[in-house]
Amino acid sequence: MSRVIIRLFLYINLQQNKLFCEKLNIGDTLRITSCLLVILACISFFAPCAVFAADLAGTASLSGYVKDSVTGQPIFDARISLKCGPDKLKTTSNFQGYYQFSEILIYSKNGDLLEFAEIKISAQQYISIIDFKDLLPDQSYTMDFNLHTRFTYPIVRGKVFDTSTLSGIPEAVVTANSDNNVFTTVADLNGNYVLRIESKNPQEYSIIAKADEYYESSPQIIKVFPYDTYNIDFPLDIMALGVSVSPDSWQIGSIGPNSVATMQLGQQITVTNTGNDNLTYSLMLISPEGWTASQTAVAAEQYILNVCFSSEIETISWNDENHSLLEILQRCSEIKFAGDQNGVDIIPGQQRTLWMQFKAPLSTIIENEQVIEVIINAEMP
């Protein structure tokens, strides 16, 4: 999920047992979600035939990928069998279509290597193939296999691209939906895709494309027929998430321990959704070393920082439980951080007014300048 993070820095300095808050500086970053990587290990156990009269000459390895001959997509759970000399080995392909025989025993008989290997690959709805390879001891080999389907299905191909740059979008997902079936493929590094719809009868499908950081495409409705190929391109608009704050400073002045400083009229911060989609805010802070944030009461080395969205300061009834920030993200709601405004489902261009109240620690031994980092996290609701 895309997020915009606004960081506000409060600089706090203790001089002669007083606290001084100088400035809020603004910066924003964009954070993108990571991908989940699933790895499946396929291991084959085997043993040489005890009655085969031959000498062991060494071992070899063989690996590669099994893919669809038309779409280029990996084929999961394809069955690969290998016969070399007296041994018969079996394995299956993983989610990436990858297979491996890590140790193939190579024999010799009467001085001649028995290096000839027969490899058979099969998978559901695909035509099985047999290939051959001479395997020499102490060598690693790579063999990829492209399987053809048993039936000629309709094909949808095209490109998923950025509407502003016209460049292809890697790993965009294209999906075809009907009342009974769903078929999906992933675009290559250039945004090109090939989608096979495994339908033996004419049928209507709704086809969409989507990608991280982009809006989903409008559905394309087509009726597909066996043996036919259809060309559909998908332009996608990027999700432009953005937040701005103004002004970028709050001059608190000098305050002592166990004191309270509250923003006054003219000091409030305007938070604006500058993106092209609705946003909901979450807020948190990062305390300086030696201090902790509280939602109940100040204490030695413990302070409270309250924030509230409101059109004006006079309408705010400060409540530490609902308005105070902690060192974890807290999502805005109609109550949390809310006065007569809130930080929920803000439409593009809409503004919210943010007020702040700082309650200093009851006492502190900190003498150098301290920094409180306040984070406004914005994401689509």
C-alpha cells in the first residue's frame, strides 16, 4: 500500500531548567510495500541399483524452468522424470516453474560412460515432451522446457503502460473474469502480457489490469472464441499521493518544566491533500532519548504532546486520551485527534487545520537540545 509520510521536527532545548521549542521542519517520503517471496524446495531421494554391475564415475546436476510456450508463464507442479544408467529420478517444478536434480549419479561400464539421460516432462492440460542429454561427471547443466497446451485456447495480448510516460509497467497483473472462471497473467519487464483464456466455448469476459502504485483500469468486455487472438492495451494512471503542511514552524517560546504551551490563533498548521485520491491520516511521534510520551499525565522525563484537527482553537476540549500522540501510529477517526474536523477520508485538495499542545515533563535531567519527530502518515482509506 502506498503511503506519504510527513515528518515534523520539534527542537526542544533546556536552558536554566526551562524548555524551549524552536521549529517544525517538513519532509515527505513515499514508501512502497514489499513483495512476499515463497520458495518451495523439491527434493528427490534415490539410491543406485545394487545389482547393476557398473562403476560410479561421478555426479552431475541438471536444473531449469518449465514454462507455457505461449504466455511464458511458469508451470507449477510439472512432473519431471530423469533416467540415467540404472537410476530413475523424479521431481516437480515450484511456483516459479523451477526444477532441479542436484545429484545425478554417472556410471561407467567396461570403461565406457553411461552418460545418456532421458528426460520426460508432463503437466495437466499440457502435451508431454521427452528430451535427451549426455551428462558428464562433475558438470552442471541447464535445460528449460516450454510446454504446449492440449487445446488451442483464445489468447489476449497487449501492453500495460503508464499514461503519462507511455512506458510499460513491469509485473502488472491482467485478469479475465467470467461468471464461472478467472484467468490471470503477469506482464513482463516491458509491460507486455499474454493471457490465455482456457475456454473451449465462446464466452464473455471482463478483463482488467492493475499494478502497485496505479489505479485499476476500466474493465474491457469481450466475447472470446477458441483459436482467436485479441489485442488489448491498458493505460494506467499513477496514484499521486501527497500531503503538504503550512506553515512549517511553531514558535513556542521558553517554558519551564511542568508547563503547558498551546498554539494560538495564527500559529495553526494547515494540512492539505495534494494528491489525486482520498486520504486518511495516522499520527505518531518519535521521542528523544531519555523522554517518553504519555496519554495520562506528565512525570519525570515524561511529557504529553496533544494534536487536534479543528476549524478553530476555541472549540477544542483537549483530552489527553484522545488527542495525545504515542510512539506508534494511531489512525485518525471521528474521535481520535478530532475536534470539529478529523483526518478521515480527505478528498483531493481538501484542507484540515491542525492545532498542537505541549505539556512539558514534570522534571528532567536533560540539558542539551532534544528533538521530537512528529509523523503524519497518509494512505488511501
